[in-house]
Amino acid sequence: MAHSDTLPAGPDLTKGVPLSSVPATGVLAGHVEGNPVLLVRMDDGLHAVSGLCTHYGAPLADGLVVDDEIRCPWHHACFSLRTGAALRAPAFAALTTWRVEIVGETVFVRDAEKTEQPMRASTLPNQPGRILIIGGGAAGFAAAERLRDLGYSGALSMLSADASAPYDRPNLSKDYLAGTAPEDWIPLRGPKFYANRQIDLRLGCDVTAIDTGAREVLTGSGERLAYDVLLIATGAAPRRLPIPGFDLPNVFMLRSLADARSIIEACQGATSVALIGAGFIGMEAAAALRARGLQVHVVAPEDVPLERALGREVGGFLAGLHQEQGVAFHLRSEAKGFDGKTLTLADDTRIAADLLIVGAGVAPRTELAATAGLAVQDGILVDPCLQTSVAGHFAAGDVARYRYGADLIRVEHWVHAQRQGQAAAANMLGAGRAFTDVPYFWTHHYGLDLRYTGYAHGWDEVRIDGALAKRDFTARYFRAGELVAAASVGRDLENLTIEATLQG
């Protein structure tokens, strides 16, 4: 996580600027009392909002304006330029709005206006009396937050098997694991948020069954909880490998905050770590653990890390960053066994490892849904509004499988899960809007961020514009001549623009 420390650019808006200097499109970036502020011309007059994204502090002046919205250059959060409202994840807090005054031909930006809105009084007709959310991850949290934002005033419970309140999972393999993110960055919201929003958050709550007929869920403690509408946001579970020694206490997965804490504790006094798998989480963890000074070995079956997702050139570029930092790769290799101190590969190569981290992918948690009679197929099947095969039962996040163009897909991206949760919330209240967001994720390695937008399963051509060696490029992925995705380094606005193009 990197908060922007850029000094505010542009004019001091409290001293006034010519009305003619505010562009017809885009924004005028300035500052008020040291705070970056954007001044924008809309069809109903001039508006001013704070210039830093409320997610990680990115400078919004570098983002993309689409109609009356501005999109963050780093993680593609979206805000209203009129009200400052956070419209789409990963940001949830609104931008501050500022009072604008026009005197003659001069525009002044004055005091900040209050942006923390109280829970909206309900104006919703026929709203469900009780909504249950199973899962406390990205989709579950975003759905609960959005339900209250939309004015839902009924009973709302979030049943999370996790011991920790909803947290910023992408950071677990990045700065948090590296030791550069403080603990207070990790929760998405503090305890008061749930109390103020009347969200009944139950931690360590295992749901063991869903009775769709009675509209009840059964918990591990034997409690029966009634609902009118249900959201299943159970996410995905790490795949375990049946390899001798992989059940030892110094073998870890990296999926939860508890996992990350256990790995950090195991790193104390350790000198060497081996990672099984060269996916995004494993590669980010490799970078984080190099930052802690550990010797890092990555074992993976493929020729080039991340080749399947990014192609040989971009995958090789990221692998090269790791090799420059001293990561040792054991490619075209598989693990055969671990004795707690030494990892043995299939070719009998031996790697000294004080701890092992297994990143062998994840599988959607569909058991509850399948047992309850919902249609499943490598995920819970949902319609365009994210409703399952049983009316009143929705699914969102890593567990949901839905139609995207000509493909039936399931996406394992944090931002996408949050946005599905937000869309499901609206549809649980009767909005009836199809979820059509373009998938987006970012990955962080040694201070470099790669941003990826689109869905490129089955791509057959990659065209790279720019120079990988200069860390300034966009790779575009095509299928049968059609642009389906893009990965960018150093070209944030271009990536946003491609996302908007793919959205159509």
C-alpha cells in the first residue's frame, strides 16, 4: 500500500481562478489549504471534490473522467464528481466536496462540506425484511456496505467463518507480508462502522446448511437464522497438495489474515523459504519475503511464471524482476516431499527451507450451494443479475460463475468480487440491473505495479506497445482479432481508457 505524498499541483483555489480556466471536459487540479482539489464543470454548474482517492491515496487528476464520474488511475475506483460518492470499489469512502463560489468571472473554492452521510432513511418499496450474507470477504463486505448505502433498513447479518473482521486481502501478500504496512491499514472498516450501520457481523460463524424452502441457514453452533433474501459469498479455498510433509506445521497457505500472521511469525529467525507455485500471490509473496531478507526459492511446473495469464514476454519480464532481486526459480519442476527442513523436487534437487508456502490455486466453495440444490458448475451459476437458480438467492465474488460476453466465467479478483457484491446488493433490493463490469486487478513487485483489465482466457495474440526494459508498456491481448484485455506498467491512464473501451 503506497499513499501518495505528491505536493498539490495547480493553483490555490481559495485565491480564485478565472472561470475560463475551468475546462469544458476533464478537471482543473488545484489545492485548498494544502489539500489537492479538483474543480470540474458540469451541466448543472461547477463542482469541487478532493483530489486523492480514498482507497490508497492516488492522485485523481491523473485518472479518467467519464461523463460525471472520475476513475482512479491506480486501482480503478470510481467517484461521482457531483457528490463525491464512491460509486464502485475498491474505494468505499466518499470524496470530500468543497463549496464553490463564482464572483464575476472568478471562481473560488471555499470550505469543505460534510461528506459522511448518516445511514439513509429508507424510501424503498417492498424491501426484504431480513437479508443474510454468508461470507465476510470482498463481496460480502461490499454488499453489506452498499445495502445500507442504498437505504436498506431491514435486518442485515454477515456470517463470516473468518476470525477477523473484513480486511484488505490484496495487501496480505504485498506490504503487510513485507512488514511495511502497519496493522491498522488492514481492516476495511473499524468496529464502529458495523455498529453504526446496524450490520450484525458474526465472526467465526460456520454455516453448515441452507434450507431454501424454509429460508433458513443452519450454523455450526446449531442456530437457525431466517432470511428473506440470501447472498452466498463464500469465496474460494486454497488447493491442498497430497505431498509427503505438506501437513507439517511450517507449511503454510496464504489466503487469510491469520495465514499471513503465521507466516510472519515463522519468518522470525528463518533464513530460507520455498514457495510452491508461481501465480500472482506466490510471486508477490516472494517479493515481500525478499524484502525481509530471506532466501527465496520458487518451484513451479511451467516454463515461464505467469505465462498462461500474461504471455511469455510479460511473464518473463516479471520473473526477471525477481531474479534481479535474488529469487531462485526452479521451473519445469514439481515438489516430491518436505521433511520440515529440506524440500525435495521430483528430480531429487534438494532445497533448504525453514518454511514452505503453498500457492497451488484455489477452488470455489460450492458445497453449501450444491447441497441446498442450487445449480453449480465450477462455481455457483448465476444469471446476469447475479441471482442463482433459486429465486431470492444470490451469489457474488470468487464463487460466482456468470456469463461474460460469449464466455461462462468465474473471476478471482478482489476488485471484481467487491463490485459483484455492490451489484448484488442493488439487485437484492429489486434493481434488476445486469452486472457487466470489466474485470480488473493489479499486482505489485518491488515497487512496480502491473495493472490488468479485461478477461483474456483463450487469447491467441499479444501486441506490446512500449518497452519492457524501461518499465513502460501496454500489452494488449486479442482473441480472433478482438481486443479482450490489457496489462500495463507505467501507463495507468491508458489502462483506464482501455477498460472504458472494453466496457463499451
